[in-house]
Amino acid sequence: MNGQNAKSLSISFRIDEGVVEHNNRDFIAKNVDGERVADNITYTRRDIREMYNELFGQALSEYNAKQKRSDRRIADYYEHVKKIGYVKPFYEVVVQFGDIDTCGLKSGKWETAKLMLDDYMKGFEKRNPNLKVFNAVMHLDEASPHLHIDFIPVAHKNQKGLSVKNSMSGALREQGFTSFNRNQNEWAAWEEQERDIMIDILRKYNLSRDIKNVRREHLTVDEYKTHAAQKAEIRKINEHINELKKKNPADLTPDEIELIKNQNDIMRSEILKRDEKISSLSRKLGAKFVPLEIFSDDKLQYVAAELEKANVPSVEESNTLHIPDYAQKTAAAIAAAYKPTAERNGVRDRIRLDIDRLVYCSENLGDLFDKLKERGYQIKNGKHIAVKPTFAERFVRLKSLGEAYLPKNLEQRIAERDKFPTAVREKFVTANAVEKKFHIAITDVMIAVKQFRITPRKTDPKLIYAFKNDAHINYLSEQLCTIAEFNLGSREQIYSKAEELKNGIDGKTAKLKELSGEIPTLKSDITQLRRLFSVGDNPKRLDTMEQVKQAAAREIADKHNVKSAEDIADLEKRLKSLQSEDKSIKAELSDEQLKLKRVSDLITAYENIVEGNYIDNLIRLQREQEQVKTIDKRT
């Protein structure tokens, strides 16, 4: 295999211009083996105009119906997209595992490459619901297997133009990809995801990734990603400029003219500078990079940090660090020295809580990161965003904190941050005088949490912290439920309800005490009466003791006016009735005891709130608890 690692393959995921006729072999290029064209696998083959009508037809009709001027109506959206130039009618990605040496016909991995590409293709649309594939084919008639996937990006709920339209950035944003800056946009994040999928498929077949382009792998993670993102940005801008050049100069805006004159040269200059830096780094190292798999995120971050201290370059990727081959022993020694500690879990919990609180006072993800920096955090942008607070020794990936802390999910949480506070404000409007005090207290808690004045506690430790999972807010909300259930509108009504429940509990307790004596006595009487009538008219068979018992039973029979065995049935009915009454009163008593506890909690909370120092008490209690913990640690 020409020196290639038999257990590793390179991956290739690239954006292509897309020539559907070539993909479908409407014409045969020189690099195609005509005898193997029939081996190609076609997954989807649909007319693009038909797809446009299916995807955008209704939105186009709705858009045109709103236009009062006929010149603003769009007759054919497909032709419109082709004409405007800055949006492509469709996009194509080419996906490949290995190359002619590692996955060619005589390589031994031709069939494996086919299977892996098939796995990738079958998951593409599930992962990318906004990328509508109209043409997809696996080519098996060239040097090595590869996929051509042609798709139309669809974005919904657009503010301008069609409500549903062709927009790659919009489609990717809807799928959860975020643009932090020009170097790390939706495209770059999406491409990273797709390459991660390819790496996962490699692992499924017991293979690892072989990084072919050593020159780029000598970069740090940030340098590597910045370079890739810049190339994508340059390509996009240059494509736009080329389209502008085709227009009549009279139709160009001053900004477009300036872009044609200057921007292309400026961006080209930046790329040249970047390439010079890459070349310099490559010459400095000149080593082959090999993968080091580490499946603990904390351990991976530890090894990466220690390698950086030792001036050893590395490229981080999912659960793998790519390191120079000369540093394998150094990396192994560092990995062996790693010791997991319980303290690291505590660090992660503190980071989670900081982020959870800042979600409620951030405008967007960038603003959240700025606020983290204000609190002393360092932010490391790369394939996986990582943060380092002042109380931690090394960076922690957001990914390792859980799904809720991935950038796309944080964006969603920020977008929904006002739902709970808004609901509280809306309920305040229709609340009675007592309820208003509790709504104000809930609002005060939310403000104190956002201002980091109090450290919140979760109602459910298994869930992320949110206002609806805040123990203090939940406690206050429970009081509102009590107020509503008992229709309490004043302090007097609250205390009156408590007195009413207490009196009811006292009465039921007395009744249960009475029944606790009556039921056992009646049960014993019935037992003796049954024995009395079972003996019959021949008491001589009984010994002296039994005769005494029978005499006592006859007294019981006289007490209850029982003349025969049939009369006992009435006593049994009464026993069942008493037992049923006992059970019912016990259930009512338990219910009223719970209600009294709720009203008692309400009284305590109400008095604390009325005194006006509810938040101050929480802060004081928190400080006392922290002091106790500090003393416990010292002792």
C-alpha cells in the first residue's frame, strides 16, 4: 500500500461545482472506464425544476400574490435564482474514503470503501433535513469509489422575499449551525460535522483517519480551521465577484464596483500570507502525523495541554489527537501520567451553572462568550469550542458538558430565554393582591440569579439549571398553587384556612380514636357469637372453661339482641360500615394534614416576603452554609 497504514484511510469531503450530466454519465470523460459505468449506484435522480416547484411552489405563489407591481413578481424561481448570481441553484459535495493507492481496484479495500460510502449516503438526508437531494450517485467506474451528492438548500420563515427559499446559510442555521465570526461560519461548522461522521464510519470498520496533507497538520487547531474557513470565504467572494463582472457596469452599485476593484486583491494577499505561514511551519517540523485515540474528553484535554507546554504541535479531532510521529513516546508518557479526579466533575458542574445563568442575560452566543470572558473565562475556538474558568487548570470542551451546551443548543436556549419571565409577567397582570407578592418574589429571585448574587439550586439535579428547574422559584410557585386551590386573597383568609383545617383535623382525630375502640370490640363480639351458635343445644359436651365462655357469649347476644346465627349478619354489616368509615376518615385526615402543611408553608413564605427581605435571607443562608462547608473541609 505504498507505505500507507493498513489500518488507516484518508477522508475527502469537498464542495464541488457540480456537473449533473457528468455525474449521470450523459457524457463520458477520459478518466471514466466505460465498461464499468453499469456498476455505478444511483440513489436519487430527479429533475431539478420539478424539485424547485415541489419545494418552493407554494411560497412563490404566496409571494407573487402580495406584489402589487407586476415587475416584482417572479415567474420562475429556478430561473430567478440562476439569474441573480449570488445564490447557486444547487450545491454538490464529493465524498471519498482513501485514494487510488488505498481504495483502488487492486487495493483490497475497494469493497470496504463502497460500504462506507453507502453508510454515509444513507444518513445524509437524515442529518441534513434542509438539504434536499435531487441527484446522488456513487461512481465505481473511476480510479476509486466516491460519491457525488447534489442538493438544494431550503430555508423557512424568511423575513424578506419568499417565506421558503434557496439559502445555504439559512438552511444550515435551521439545522443548528452557527456563525461566530467570518472564520467560523455555518459552512465550516457543517463541514466539520460531516467529516466527523466520516471518521465515525471509519471506526465502525475498525479503521482510523490517515491525514494525507502533512503540511496543514502542523498547524494548531485554530490555525488549521482559520485557514480552511478563509479559503471557503475567499472562494465564495471570488465567485460573487466573477458574477458581478458579467453585469453591465451601469447596473453596478458603488459598493459592488469597489468590491471588484479592491476586495479580490486584498483577500488574495491574506491567503498568500496564510500559506507562507503554513509553509514555514511545515519546513520547521517535516514529520508525519499519527493518530492518538483518547476517549475521555478530560484526558484528551490534559494530554493536549501538556503537549503544548512541551512545544509539541497537535491537531484535535473528536476523540483523537494527531501528533508528530517523533512525539509518540512523549504523548504516551503524558497520557499515562493522567489521573482523573472527582474535582473535575465539580469544575464541570460550576461551568454548567455559570453558562446556565448567563443564557438568561445574553443576546446571542457571541454575547454569552463575552460575558464568560468578563467572568475570567478563556475561550478557545476550534473544531470543538472549549472554555477555561479561573478555577480550572485546563480547558473544558462545551461538548463534554452535555448536549444542552453544544453551540446550536445554546443558541436555541438563548432564543427561548424570555419564555418563563414573560409567563410570570403575564400572570402578574391578573393576580390578586397575595399572588402579586409571590410573582414579585419570583422575579426578584430571577434577577438575583442573573446578577450572581445567589447560587441557585436545582429542583431536579439530573436536568440542566433553568428558572423552571430552580428550587427557590419552584417553592414560590408551589405557594401560588396553594393560593389558587383555596382561593385565598388576603392574609386573613390564609390564617382562617389554616384554622379551619386544624379544627377539621382535630375532629377527625377524635372520631378515629372512638372507632379505634369500637371496631376491635365489635370484631371480638362477632367471633364469640359465632362460637355460641355453633355449639348448638348440647352444652354438656363443653368443659368448665368453655361453659364460662359460652355464658359470656350469651351476655353479648343479649347486649346486641341476637337470637340466632342469622342475626349475626347485621353485626357483620355494621362492622364493615365502621371499617369503611375508619378508612375514609384516615384518608381525609391525611389529605387535610397535607393541606395544613401547605398552608403553613404558605404562611411562612408570605411572612418572609411581607417583611421585605426574602432575597437577603436567601443570601444570608447561603453564606452560612458556605462557612459550614469551609469549616468541615478544614477539620
